[in-house]
Amino acid sequence: MNKLIKRKKYLAQLAMWQKEKMIKVVTGVRRCGKSTLFELFIDQLKTGGVSDAQIISVNLEDEDFSELLNYKKLHKYIEARMLKNKWTYVFLDEIQNCKNYEKAVSSLYLKKDIDIYLTGSNAYMLSGELATNLTARYIKIDMLPLSFEEYGEAVKTPDKRERFNQYMNMGAFPYAARFVDNSLAHSQYLEGIYNTVLVKDIMTNKNLKDITLVKSIASFLAHNVGSPVSAKKIADTLSSSGRPTGSATVDAYLEALSDAYLFYKVNRYDIKGKMHLKSESKYYICDTGLRNTILGTANKDIGHQIENIVFLELLRRGYTINIGKTGRGTEIDFVAVHDKKTEYYQVCASVLDENTLERELAPFKQIKDNYPKYLITLDEFTGDHDGIQQINLIDWLSKA
């Protein structure tokens, strides 16, 4: 249980860009494994013959490096340790903690034989000068908590269905997998992640003041995962419960929650009209275990939980995702595009009831193109419904 989980897909992406004149930026919610990914990649570099002297690793959350929160000192520290006529690999963890860090990174980028890797826990780190000055000179790798396949390496639960129930209800933060047999420690650990994200990545970095409001909005989104929401709907709900709030304020907090990778916003797409819609969006949380922590209970709405899990897995597999509008009052859960190829997904806990099956198939039948269509359920039955493939969720997750 103490071994590091090999994050093979992310390692492969880093290796693909090794020694390329591109800054590698790994982003994702706190504690999803970004720092450990750097440890794994550094080990991989050393196995490949890179010496300790060629590696500079700085964690900007470590008090030992507190002086380097000044970008000039950070630049000087790295410059002094660079080797001549050899590649130097620079790893800067939680770079957003260094004010004006982009000035140091931009300058270092100009030097010869330097390979720069950054992590950050907030999307706005790429919205400033780094993005402006280094357009097309950095690549972003979005990291998530463990996939179901990776989770199988982390826990000792042999039965796949039991393991999936743990994965769904307890979530997939790497370190949390240590506590699958200790519910108190597990809940305390996730609560710690949640509070840290709220305080450091939302309230402090975004200079927001009302932590009660951000918790109320996060709770609303967690409860309504997979349901259409808007800033106005949230503001009206909060106002009706005795907390007057405007849509503009809610919008700012929604952006902050998304920038911290706590929630992902998914827009609607009109399949027939081939255009994006400005109507209500849907939000999915970064981890279903964290959702249960926010809601204060192991939520029983399995349908929403598995829809969230499918969304995250499509994201891991590199898909661009929208909600598909197929007709009046009907929609496809996910329109997923990868390598210019489109796929359609419906997600439902069970379609053993004929009425439920017909309801889930109906939106597919309104689509006139021939792109692949998948109905994902927890049912053991798999098969073909006039070209629509019904597949088992656990099997699908296991074939990542």
C-alpha cells in the first residue's frame, strides 16, 4: 500500500516531451498526484542515465524553499545550479506560490540545455504573462485522481465490483487509498483536501472573502452534479433560503471553483445545428469521494455518481466533452471528441426495465449521423440495440 502508483499515461506524456524546447505544465486539483508524478519521472530520468547534479527540484510549498517565493531569488537559485554543456532538468512544484513566477520561468526558458517542468493547482496560473509571453512554448498536462485501473494497483480488494463501489463512494485521491479500511481517517483526509483547496486555491488566490458563500455554492454543485445549472438558478436558490446573492457574485465563485479544478464546467452542444449553446451548463466534480465529503454523507444517487465517473474517465482519455442537445427536451449525456472523431455516450445505472431502456435509447435515435453510440450501465448484460452498443461500466473502466 505504501508503494508509489505508476501513473503510466502521465509519465508517457512527460517522456514524450523530454528535451523538447517546451515548458511542461502539469495542472490538477491538490493531492491528485502531481508531486509524486515528478518523483516518478525523476526516477525514470536517473534510470536513463541522468545524474543527480542535472536535476533541480523545488517544492514551493516546502518551508525549506520559502526564500524562493521571490521570483528573482528563484531565478538566481536555479541559474547558479545549472550545468554547462549538459542538460539541466528543473522541476518547480506548486509554482503559483511564487509571485511573478512567470518572469523567472520566461528568462530561464531562454537558456540553453534546460528542460523545465511545472505543477500548479489553479488554472489562472496560465492566464497571465506566462501564457502571453510563451504562446505555443508550453504544453499543459491535466492530471486527475486515480483511474479505476490505477486504483486497482493501490488497494487490495480482489473483487472488481466491490473495488468499484469503494472507488465510487470513497473516491480516488492516491493517498486516500491507504484508508479504505479506516473510514474516519479517510473522511478526515478528504476534509483536509477540501478545506485546503477552499482556503489556498479559491479564497486566497482569488482574493475572495465569503467562505460560507463558496461552501454553499460548492454544496449546490455537488448535490446537482449532472443537472443543468446557471448562476441565476444558484443565486435564486440561495436568495430564497435567506441569503440574498446576485448572479455576478455567483459567477465569480463558479469561476474560482473551476479554476481550482474542484469542478469542471461542461457546455451544451446542439447536435443537429452543430453549434454551442449558451443555456445552462452542467458541472462535474473532480472526485466522487470528495462529493460525498461535501454533502456530508455517502450519497445514494448512483446514477449521478457513475455519470460523473464516466465524465472523468473520458477526460483522462483525452476527449473534449459537451452535453448533446438532440431535440426538444432530450439530450445525450456526453458528446465526446478525440482525434477529430466523435462518440456519443448515455449513462444509466440500469436499463433492465424496458421503459428505462427506451428512455435512454430515445435520444440516440434522434441523431442522424453514424458516429459510435454507447450506452454505459452497471448491468451485466451487454449487447447491441440497432447499432447502439450497451457496455458494462466496470469493464469499460478496466480497459483504459
